[in-house]
Amino acid sequence: MFGSMLPAHANDAVATFMPRPEVHQPINGNLRVVSVLSASGEVVDGTDFSVWREQPDAYGKMRQTLMAQAGPQAQADFELTPGRYRLQARNDTVVVEQTIDVPLRGALDTEVDLNAGRLLLTAVMDQAGLPAEAAWFRILRRETDSYGKPTLVQLAGRGYAQQAEFLLPAGEYLAETRFGDASVRVPVSVTPGGTSEHTLQLDAGRLHLGASLDGDGEPVDGVSYAITGLAPDNTGTNLELAEQAVATPLVVILPRGQYRVSARLDRATAERDIRIDAGEDTGAHLALEAGELLVHASLAGQSDSLLDTLFDIAPVEATTAPSGSGARGPDHRARFIVPAGRHRVFAKHGESTGEKVVEVAPGSSQTVSVDLDAGRISLQFQPEADQPAFPYTWFSVYRIEHDAQGRARRQRVYNEGYFASTEVVLPAGEYIAFARSDQHHGEARFSVTPGMNGKVDLVAASASRVPGRVGMTARSDR
């Protein structure tokens, strides 16, 4: 409708952007600041500027209020209401504050003198300048604490690289670099507007650690290493290194000197003495002279592995059984790394125990089955034969033993519930089982032979049918 009012040739015209002259022109403020390293010196980039003013809050209390900020940059331009302000400039570790008065007319040009200098640090391993490519640098300053005692305060820290640059207020400092477990600390001086360069020599070398079950085998993982300084100049070097996540050699940076390296994998250990020279790579491959044992337990013979079994191992010459602190499980199998020689393997499942003597050769891996000479019995409690079992039953099993006079004695070996049925692994022998539900109880006598998988159905009985047995039923609170 309105388009018909335009001239015909208007639709054929090409649109052209025509900005006004005043658009995009920078507006100069009334406060212009620039940061320099020293008075009338080099302009330094990377400075954060902030302008604060003291004014009352809602309760009339005077507070410092941030009015404007800019950076990081070399200079800044602000538009502020005329008055008195606090100008703060921050660059790296340098913080400078000064009071300024913004004029009513015109602009204020001010120079912020950081009174600082640059410090460039380079870390090397030896006199030849071998790079310490992942060093960490710190800048420390000597001060006194609240009790007047001398202390060191960290001003800055950065890495991991061979070089690091700091911007510091003029003064005296301590520069420290650390690469691995080697470190060095030297005094440095920073002058206003100057650049101070220092090369920090760590006087250290690399140690490549690895371990295998035998001298010629592949490196193994999961090894823990301990490094102890031996020479008088590095007796304070005591390191506990975490386990290797992979089988590749572990690299450690150590100061020059003599060390003793120990390796531990499960029950196997090895150690050797080494020397670390500055700038040199030293290899230390430790042979554990050990073998691998994969242990599982069975009822008897070639039966299936048992679940929830505890395993332990001890040298044959050991006079006492293992304390249990190093036991593995409960599980269906366990893995041990043990020194070469003869060892006794122990397995325990409930009341059933077994052991077996094995010969371990360096670098070997073998599977060991320990027979428990036991059987598996399934228990359930029924109101009558061939009837569904009670859903909640407390089961107790007693082993029948005989004393020196031949009198029968009962020793409880199982006491758990409430289940509809339960399975018990028991050593070969004679047993009696008791079952008790809310209103019923029952008992049954049975025998266990090695390797058997049996089932015992306990049938509920009244007190008249089993005289004197009510007192023998197991209580759930015992």
C-alpha cells in the first residue's frame, strides 16, 4: 500500500550505509593513567587498574566503593565525577596505590610508577645447561612473623616450564626452583626498571626405575619404590614413591649422590645401590626373584572353586601360621607375588580349612587349587515332608565331637537366619542341624563327606515327638 507511493526507480536503488561523523569516535575521559616500571621509564603492559572512592553506605558508614576498573593493559581512560579517589594498579606481584584528584574541568594525566623490575629464571640440570623442562619456580621474601621470628613468605610461583618470568617490586629475594625431587635456592636482586636474569643449576640427574619378577623378564606394574640417600651430602633424601600405574619404567629426578633403591611387589622385595650424576640418565632394573600364584579353593578334588574364601601364604620354614593381616578375600580366588622358594598356601571357608605346599620359581606363574576336604549342605525347614519351606527360619549347625572319655560333645559351627533355605560348607564329619521359625522347630542329624553336595530337609516336630529337644534349639540372639 505504502510502497505504491514511492517512485518507480526507488526499488532499483542499492542500499548504502551512511554513518554520521560522530559515530564510533572515542570519547576521552577526564582521567588517563599509564603504568611504568620506574619514574619516566618503560611503559609496562598487563596492569589492572581500579578506581575507588570513599562514600557512605545506606547506614551512613564510610566504605570504599569500586567506581571503575580496566585491564590488563598498559594504560586506561576513565570518565569520573570530579573529586578525590584512590587509584590502584596491580601487575603480577606488584601492587601500587595512590590518591588522585579528578579536576572539575579538563583531564588528569597521571603516571603510575610500579617501582618494579623483571626477573627471568632458567632451570638447568648441570653445568652444560641440560634443560629442566618441567621445573616449578617460587619467589620468596625474608620477613618476620608476629612473634619476631624470621620467616619466608612466598610472593609468587609458576611453572611447569624451563623458564619463568616475574614482575617484582624492587628489592632482595630468594629464587627457588624444583624439578622432581631436586631443588635449589639462590638470592636475587631486582632493580626498578631493570631485568635480572639468573640460571639455576639443579645439579641433578634422572633415574629410570623398573622391576621384573626375574632378571630377564618384562617389567611388571604395581611396584612400590623407596629411595634412601646414602652419601653424607644427601642422607636427608628419603622418598616413598607411589605404585606404578603401568609397566613402563618410572622416571625420578634426584640430586647428584649415592642412593639405595628398594622395590616391593606384594611379598617380594629387592634393593640395590646406585649413583646419580648431574645431567646423566641412570637406569635401575631390580629383579624381584619372585613368582606369581593364582590360588583358589575347592571342596575336594576337581570340584568348582568356592566363593567367599579367605587365602593366605607363608614360607614353609615359618614356625607359626599367618596372622591374617595379609589375608586376601573373601573371594573366589587370590593372587600372590612371593619370593622364589617353597611356600605353604592356606585357604579358609567358614569352618573348613586347607593348605598346600608349592614350589615357586623366579618369573613363574602357576595356578594352585587348595582342597578343603569339605562338603556343601543345603538346609531348609518344612512343616511336613514335601511341603513348601517356611520363609523365615533360623538355622544352627553343631559338629558332634568326642572327648578323651568318648563322650559326645557339640560345638556350634553355624548360626544364622532368617532364610527360607541356606547353604553351609562344612568339613567332613558328623553334624546335627536345628531349625526354628515363629511357632515350629525341628532337627536332623547328617554326615558330610569330602566333595559332597547334599541337601537336608528339616521337618517341624512337636515337643511331644521330640522330648527334651526344645531346649536344644538355637536362639537367634546367641
